[in-house]
Amino acid sequence: MDSDDLLEAARRGDEGAFERLIQPYRGELQAHCYRMLGSIHDAEDAMQDALLRAWRGLSRFEGRSSLRSWLYRIATNSCLRLIERRPTRVLPIDHGPPADPHDPIGTPLVESTWVEPYPDERLGADDAHASPEARYEQRESVELAFTAALQHLPPLQRAALILTDVLGFKPGEVAEALDATPASVYSALQRARKAADERLPERSQQETLRTLGDACIRELVDRFVAAWEGGDVDAIRSLLTDDAVLAMPPWPTWFRGRDDVAAFLARGPLAPVRRWRLVPTRANGQPALASYWTAEGRPLAAEGLIVLSFSEDGLLSELNAFRDADLFAKFGLPREMDSEAAADL
């Protein structure tokens, strides 16, 4: 069945045909919801709501726009409704000042406050639908810095920027999707671009990664893994920039500076009582590491996902350690494993 046949069958109530009809767009729609919401969990909620609304409203789809545009309109509005009900998500660096590494780190914030990492395998980064008019490439548009910057924008500005500069929709299409006038969309887009540029670094991580090259990145990650698993704080310190940042959501506490990061690691995560195993993965278009720990012969337990950011001179500039074991399933990783299983990852 071609797409027209699937559409007609879905309109007659064939759920299987509907699933086949929307399957090509699932990955990019979920990535879109993630950009809008900064959370993989919220993105899944928005997707579920959007697809339910699309199924129920399929009889009203007249084909004046493409099915893809229609689905994006529904998904965007599902996200906007969710934004109204849930707090803005940020990274700890936007939540408060850096901490002293010798002070207690306090307690984690239990409410949904933090931007979450997103698995690369869900990005659809090589999606054939990516528009040449888009200002941001697909991986660049989910980097942590970009995702965090988006969350500071008012909802209309956020949607206008993503739909236009990430997905390449024309302003008229965006205005229709947002039930707004072209003039208001253009105004929101200009303000959004200015506000986002003020928060973004001069170079994206994708530009930096390309400049450094795969071999350099692989060597740096391998050295970091060896140092972390060996509890070698001095070796980790040598891999950090002078103003390196370590953040640990859901804890609001974060540290800035090579010496402060190293001091915290020495008295906290890398204290001798724990042994670690780091498993390479990728998140937000960036290298990442799933961290597991054990003590006293117990199985390795999931601790968090460390998303790595790099400087142009080949050092680590940010370690965003998302200490949430519930994220591991989203990356296809177990919450617990023995040493033998760990060797196979």
C-alpha cells in the first residue's frame, strides 16, 4: 500500500495502517518534542498526546499541507499545552552560582526542573526530510547548550525558532501551525534568534568535534575512562580546561574550575570506597558515558549518564552528569549488571 492507500485505510479506522503511515515521522517528531520541552520523558508524553489527537482527527486532514506538516502542527501544540502545565527545565549552571567543593552538596530537587539528555539513536540525524533552509543541523539542534538555551525562550518564540531554523518550515507554514499571523511569527523569530545567540557559545559542539577529529576525541574519552575507573583524580584534572564545569542534576550543586572539580571528585565520587565502570554511549550529538558503581562485591548499579563537552584545544570543558538511573532504559542500558556482563558492553 502506498501512502494514499494507507491514509484512506486509516481514515476508515485501520489502526495498523495509521501506524505504518506515521512510522517514517516518529523519530523526527519525538526529537522535535524534546527540543521544545528539554526532557525525554516529557517528549514521550507529548508524542503520545499528539499521535492520539492525530488518530482522532485524521478525518479532518484535507491534504492542503503535507502529512508531515500536519503532524508537526499537532505535536507542536501538544508541547505548548505541556509547557503551560510544567516548570521550565534548565541546567544547574542556570539555576544558581557554583559551589565550594568542600561544602556539603545538599539534596536533589525532586520536581521536574532539569534538562535531560537525549539518546543519539533517537535523533533521526540523517533524516531525508531535513530541510536545506534550516540554519541548524540536526545534531547541533539537540546539543545540551542549544536545548538549554531554547528552554529560556517564551513558548511562541521557542516554537517559531525550532520550526523555522531547525526544521526549515516557511514562515507562512509556521504561522498556520501556531494559529498566529505571519507578522507575529516573524517578530517572535527575530527576538528568539537574538535571545538564543546571547546564550549559545561561539562554536557548537559539532563544529568543535569536527575540528578535533574522531581519533582525538576517542583518545581523550579513553583517557578519561581509564582515569575515572582507576580513581586517578590528577589524571582527570589534566584533561580539564581551566574553567571546566561539573554539574550533577537533579542536584542543583555544580562546580566551576579545574581545581574545584578535582577537589570535589577526590572527596566524592572517586573516593576509594567505590569502584566504577564507564560504558560509552552518545547523547545530544555528543560523546557520553553511562556510569556504574559497586562496593563490597555487589553488582554494578547504574549511577548516571555523563555527557561530555569539549574545548577547541582538545580538553573537557563540561561534564554534565545526569544522576538518574531511570534514564538508562532510554539508552538501552541495564540498571544493574555483574562484571561479566559489563565486559560485553
